[in-house]
Amino acid sequence: LSLIKETSHVLNALPILTDFFTFSRESFLIGFIVGTIAAIIIQSSSTVSIIAITLNIAGIITFNDALILIFGANFGSGLSVLLFTSHLAGRQKQVAIFAFATKLFGIIALLPIFFIDQSKLLSSLQLNYDLSIYVVICIVYAVLQLAGAITISFFQGLIIKLLNLISPISEEDNLSKLRYIYAEASEDTQSAVALTIKEQNKLINELTFYLQPIRNESETHISSVPIKTRHELGVKITASIKEFLSDTIKRGQSDSVTKDLFILQNRNEAIESIIQTVYSFSDTLLLEFAYKKKLGGSLTESLHMILSLLVDHINGDEDNLEMLSELTSERGALMDNIRNSLSVSNAADGPNGKQSLYLATSLFERTLWLIKQINKNNP
């Protein structure tokens, strides 16, 4: 501010600058547009505010003119975010629109300041609080930001609905983020356990989609996310859950729920493994179109039914637990018989098709074992 004071007199020596702001003073809209354009060019509403303070100290603009510039700069910074994110979609686009809306709501909330006598407002603040004019301008700038955040909070639900209509979140975007877990939840063990179970169950709910490319029957919901991408995102989420659980355990809370965190760690490892296994199962049967063979189709439909029962179970359907336990019981002898039959059979066209089916039986068997581990490690 000292530097601004010392150099502001130089601006008085520029008649073109004085004439321009004298012209802009004739209309609120002109000053507002000047502030908007300046913020878009400079990419900083705070910098425009500093310029407004400098011009005010130099005597080129009044207190009221400085306020108009700040309001326009606030709008311009929000507008620039929209302009530079116009190519984005989904959640990222929503964030940009929300940022713009926050700026806009702040301006609307403080618009009444222009319907009062600014000179009286300034005199009152200077008299009662001994504030310089540039400190008052800084306070107005800060209040403008705060007003936007507070005002938009009253309409948050409605705005979120509108954002989902304007820029729907893609399925891939949904899969790439933790939905329930947040960092602060690690401070409370009970919350950490509850949120982790929800996050893990979300991953389990997605397992049947890995079989979509190799199923002959039509799905009620067709996913647009390739299984390779789904697999990569699933592994990424399990890694985030693992990090969250480790962080919660490190906090060393010695309550009765802490042991559940270790159980969930084992469950998380089983879920990561089943994601890898079901993905490998689907990818294996895609080779040589093995899923179109009788054995490949039977394995696929059987696994889909078992995974569907698992999904129903974690979502609260206890009626299928007995059937799920029966279907995931030891199947080693049966799988060995199938593999032995496959080795002497011509059901698969060529050695590659036979190898794919042979590997698929092993992956099928491993998936059943992992389902038992998931149910076993359920707090």
C-alpha cells in the first residue's frame, strides 16, 4: 500500500486515463463492464481491486467508482472461469458453474450498497473505526466473497439439481471418485467404518458390469465405460480406501470399533482381488470369442447369477445368503472334472480357445473363493 501511495500521483499526469474514467462515471454499467473486462484479461479480481485502490488514491475515481470496478471484477473472474472451462463436462464443468454462481450471488447480495449514500457510509466507517479509504475498499472486496458463499448456501440443493441438468456427471466420472469417504472421517472410528463399508459395497455393486461384454442376454442397464477403464478406476478406489483405513488406524483410537478397521482392510484386499479376477475372467473369454462357446457361456451366466446374489446380500437381502453360501462352497473337484473334460474335448476351436476356457475355469473358481472372503470379513 505504501508503494501504491507513492506512485499513484503518476497516474494524475495521464489525461487520457482521467478522461476515460470521467466518461465511465456517467453509468454504473460502463464501470461494471470495465471491471469485468479487466478481470478477464488480468485473470485476477484481487489485482483489479488493487488497481481500483490506486486510482482512488490518485483522485482519478471516487469511492463509489472503485466499488463498481470491484463488483465488475468479481463478475469477470467468475465469467473467466466459465470461458476457460467451456470445453469441460461433468463434475469439472459443475465446479466452474458453481464458482461463477457464487460470484454472482455475492454481487446480488451486496447490490443494495449502491442504493444508499456511499459518502455517508464511508464517513461513518472512517469516523467510528478510523479506517482509511483503501482499507474500506479491501473490506468490501472481502465481504463480497463472503456474501456469495453464504447466500448460495441457502440455495445449494436447488443449484445442485440445476447443475446435474446442465452438465450431468458421466458414469466414468462417478466411478473415479470416492463417493462417501472424506479425509476428516478418519478422526471418528465409527464414521470411518460405516463410510468404508458403503464405499466397498459400491465397488461390489459394479462387479456384474465386468461381464457385460461377454453376456449373451441383454442387460437392463448398459454401461458406457469400457471394462478396462472400469477395472483401472476400481483398483484406484481400493487404493484410496486402503490409504484411508491406514490413516484411521494410525490415529490410534483405542475403542471397540478399531478391530473392525483391520477386518475392513482384509475385506478391501479381497475386493481388489475380485475386481482383478472378474476383469481377467471377462478379458480371457473375449479371446478367440470363447464366451460364445457352450462352456464359456455357462460359466459367464453362472458367475453373473452368483455376483448378483452377492450384490443383493450386501444391499440387505438376507434371504439369498444360504443360496450364496451353497453356490460358493468348495467346487475344486467339479472344476477339475471340467478341466479334464476340456483337455480331451474339441468343444473349443483351436488351442487358444481351449486355453482361454481352461483359464476361465480357474478364474471362476477363484472368484467363488474371494466372495467367501468378502462375506467372512464383514464387520
